[in-house]
Amino acid sequence: METFVITVLLTLLAIVTVAIIRQRNMYSVVILSSVYSFLMASVMLVLDAVDVAMTEASVGAGISTVILLATLYLTGTREYPTARGTGIPLFVSVVVGAALVWGTFELPAFGLADTVIHKHTAPLYIEMSQKHQMPPNIVTAVLADFRSFDTMGEVTVIFTAGIGVLMLLSGRRRRDEVEVVKVTESVETFGDDVADENEPDGPNGSAA
Amino acid sequence: MELLHVFAQHYNFFITIFLMVSGLYVVIARGNMVKKLIGLGLFQTSVYLIYLTPAKIIGGTPPIVDKAYTVYSNPLPHVLILTAIVVGVATLALGLALTVRIHEAYGTVEEDEIFAKEGEI
């Protein structure tokens, strides 16, 4: 049953991906990528990764879509075809894909319990988190207790990215102000011109 | 028949590879910067799937301890991917901020037009 559900969801994911590639209207592409993230969250839910599914649904389908839409508002929503051909990219993609498919034949089948990754660290984490009275959610226990320095590093990465975005966009605001000043100056000179033109007319007008 | 059986067992990996290759294709072939970043996102999510697929045990439950269950899926890939998703959105935000700045400097986000204008400037 789980295998069937996941097969259907993955097929839908592949269809949405093809739609994302073919679509030229960027607004549609962003909405399709939101759909893609929700489907991905469903796949993760079926794969028993409930915490990851929640994060993907809120971050992938929520925040990413919002910032992509904000970017489209600033940059335009039309994608133009490139002058280059699609031959070389297609060739590279097919070769990489073929190599990866060849690599999967040696991998164990989906959903087996006696594969290598289930035998070493995972049982230890499950056992120790119960022994040391950690939260019942083992993912939380690993994230916040066993590997909390890792999580601190992650926070550093987000902080750095936030500073980067702020610096890039605050430079933009200053530039806008400069443009506004230029526009005001030109309006003033234009006003002067109008005033100069009016002056000769003024006396005539008053004389008439 | 043997081949069909292998195909059914590895269907997850094949779709994952398809998603990865599609992301790679979009990043190489398309000129629009926003589309490139979405392609990068496709590539990233396929990597999440590569990690999460082997962690699943059929008949197991999510790794939340309860007396009623004994078989749990592997929690370690979940933790790693949780970190990767958050770092991924930070990268996306930074890339989009750069795209906005490029649009300001060149008036376009299409790669070809940017290269054409670079010669003039």
C-alpha cells in the first residue's frame, strides 16, 4: 500500500517537473513549483519523515513561493527562449542520468529493514534517546541534543544569508533614493524652463 | 520479468534521478535567472529524496517513541535533510536578491541580454 501511494505521488512529481520545464510564463512556473513542494511534502510523509514533511510544506511551498513572487514583481514574469541550442545540455543531462541509473542497480530495494544504514548508528540513537530521557520524537532529540552544535552552525548559515540579502537589497534602496533625487532635479529644471517660457508671455498676457 | 521486478523495486530512485537531471537541464539550458534558481531547487529536492528513500522501512512508523511500536524508520537522514531544507531556502533568498540587483544593473534577468550588454559597458 505504501509502495503504491508513493509510486503515484512520484509519478505526479515527474509530471509537474515536465510542466515546470516547458512553461515559459514565470508566474505559472512559481505556482507549479509550489505544487511540486506540496507533492514532495506528501512523499516525505509517506516515507515516515514527518518533521521533514512539515518543514518542506512551510518552507518550500510557503516562504520560497512568497520570495519568488516578490522577485517576479521586481523583475518581470516572461521567460524568453535562449539563442543557444538545447543539444549540449540535453546530452549532458542524459549522460549524467544514465550514469546514475547504472549506479542504482546495486542499491538495495525500497523499504527493506535489514539494509546497512539501519544497522549502525540509527539503533544507537533510538536506544540512547530513550535511555537519557530525551524527547520522544527522536528527530528532535538528535537535532537538539546529540547534534546541537550542527544546528548552531545551521543558524549561523541562515544569519549570514540574511545579512547578505539585507546588504544587497539595502544598496538597492539607496540607488532608488538617488534616482528620486535625479527625478526631482529634472522636474525642477523643467519647472524653471516653464517659468522662463511663461515670463515673456506674462507681460503680454497682462497687457491683453 | 526479472528486469521488470528490478524496475519496480527501484522506481523511486529512477524518478529521483529524473528530477535531478531535470534540475540540471534547467540550470544549464535556460537563460532566465529565476528559472535557473527554480531548477536548482528541483536538484536540491531530488537530493532530499535520495537521503529519505533508504531511511524508510515498510511496516515501520515515524521515529517517535511509543510503547505500541518497535520498528522505527531511520531518524538520522531526517535530521540531515531538515538542516538541508533550511539552508536551501537561505541560498534561494540570497540568489533571488542577487537576481534583483542584476535586474537593476542590466534591466533584464535573461543571460543572453546580460552578456550582450556587458560588451557595451
